Amino acid sequence: MSDDLPPHRAAGAGLAYISADDVDEMTVGDVMHAGVASLPATATVGELRAWFAVSPSRRLAVLTDEGRYAGALTPADVASAASDDGPAIELAREHATLAPDLAAATGRDLVAASEGRRLPVADATGRFVGVLALTTDLQFFACRPAPAPE
């Protein structure tokens, strides 16, 4: 991430809020929420319902298979009459993934148009690397940048 960060506001738990308007020359990888926990592709509908119930900020559950993106669900996807013990992956809709090297402004526009204001980020090999998330007011990226390589 550049040393010349755009305006931001402080956040807890290692999060940063970076202005969604001042992202010239930045990429999705610069403003994504890295290190986001994913759920296994074998998770049940009941497990996802419980996961979403923990926090209202949870708007997208990402399913992975050995680290590779397998699908994503929103709370609405598991609000149906589906059985708690059914496989959640069967309810997953096709969610676009964003590439880490995509322009941040393009990512912002795609996220703003998505349900839940969040989209998964996957690298060229399909490995899940984070989530691009916008705040409710669409003014800031809620991000936890990836650690710098050692």
C-alpha cells in the first residue's frame, strides 16, 4: 500500500476506513479487508445462519475449499426454508470475484451495486485473499490491508 494514503478515519480491531472517493492509483488489494475468515465449502445452512447471527456487520459469508474461493452467500440466501443440516454451498449464488490488481474505483462501483456492499477478492489462481467492503454510507472502504511481505 502506498505511503500516501487518502483521507481515512480510525477504526478498532486493526481496521482502517479509507475514503472511497480518493483512490486514484490504488488497487482493490490496497483497500480490501485482508485476512477475512472463510467458512469451509462443507458448511451447513445452520452453521451459516449461526455465523450471520453473531454480528449485523456480517453481510457476506465466503466458502472456500482448501483456500480456493468456492462460493459466497448473504443472510438472505440462508433465510429460506432450507433445512439447517443442508449444504450451504447448494444455496450459494454466483457472486463475482474481484482481482486484487483491479482499480479500486472500479471495485468500489461494483461493490456499491452489490447486495450487502461486499464482494470476495480472489487472485488469478482462485485463492481467496479478502473482501472488498464499503461502509453503509458508501463513503469509506472498511479494510484491513494485507501484511507487507517480509
